[in-house]
Amino acid sequence: MSKLHIPDGYHPLLNLKQTELGIKSIKDFFQQNLSSELRLRRVTAPLFVESGTGINDDLNGIERPVRFPIKDMGDKTAEIVHSLAKWKRLTLADYHIEEGYGIYTDMNAIRADEELDNLHSLYVDQWDWEMVIAKEDRSAAFLKQIVQRIYAAMLRTEYLVYELFPRIKPELPKNIHFVYAEELLQAYPDKTAKQREDAVAQKYGAVFIIGIGANLSNGLPHDG
């Protein structure tokens, strides 16, 4: 069941035309800043891939991809991408991207099993990126540097929105807070992973959680 919630008496700050202008302005501005900060080149991503090739990432392993037959290929089955994780690494190799550089793309997808709420939709439209790093850069310190660069691009984008639409006030803090998933569990042992995220975000305003994939002391990963 959808968890979409619209508060009583809600009125958008922007009309439909302003909203579309804002979306375009944000996408144009942010991609330029992201590519500049991380030295990324834009590539075009597939909307669908052939089933069985192993290119489509199945996320948590339980989501059902949207499939359809391709008439001109003998009814071979294609499926809408869930994630571009595997495709991006293949593309880095295809483009012979050097260390310290990478790629980004405007990913579009359909996730039929998505839990619908104010942040999640059946339709996915998001920036996706990947870069080649040196073995010695596989560290928390380097990860934090990258996050800070991305956050800098987000801060500049937030200010652009304020310049275009002064009614939308900047709210992001100057710096992003880093926390390990295990630290969150210890701080909020009685909360679910999502509730822990809400609590720490409420406290700091902008947070990056490190170590979400490994099992924590409760035997569960923070996220899949």
C-alpha cells in the first residue's frame, strides 16, 4: 500500500510552470557542477537490456524487473534496468577511463516493486556516476573527500534554487556530517534503520552514513 502522505492544507510554493523550470535548472546546473568536481564525462545509459546478460543489477535480489519481448529479435526478452552498477563498470572499461576520472549519466528506470511514498516512485530519474580510483585510494578518507565535493555541488545548487525562487529558503548546513552505520545502531538501538536515518538527519541536517552494506552487531546490514 502506498505510504504517500500529503498534509492537510498543503499548497505548493511553485506553480506547474515554475516547477518545470526549476527541475530543468537544477538538472542542468547540478550535472555541470558534479562533472567538474569529480572529473566525469557524460554518457548515455540504456533504459533496458537483454535479459540473461547479467548487466541488469537486481538490487536486493527480490525485485521483479519489467520485461517485454522484442519482436525484431525473435521475441528475445528485454528488461527495464533496476540499477546501472554493473553497466557503469563495463562502460568505464569500454571508454578506457583513466584513474581519477569517471562517467555520469541520467538514469531512467521503472521499479515495479518499489514501496511508494513521498520519496519513492515507480519511475526513477536520477544521476548515476562511477569513477576509476587507485588501489591506495580505497579508504574512508578518500571516500569523505568525494562526498564533500558532491555536497559542495549540492550547496551551490541549493543557492541557485534560492536565486530563482526566493520563497524557497536554503536549509542545508555548511558541512556534511559523517557517521558509521554501527555508530548509529549504538546511538539508536531501539529504532529501525530508516528511523535511525531520520533521527541523525534531524540532528545534523546533512549526513553521510558509512558502512551500510556489512552486517552490524545486531546481525543485520543497515541497508541492502
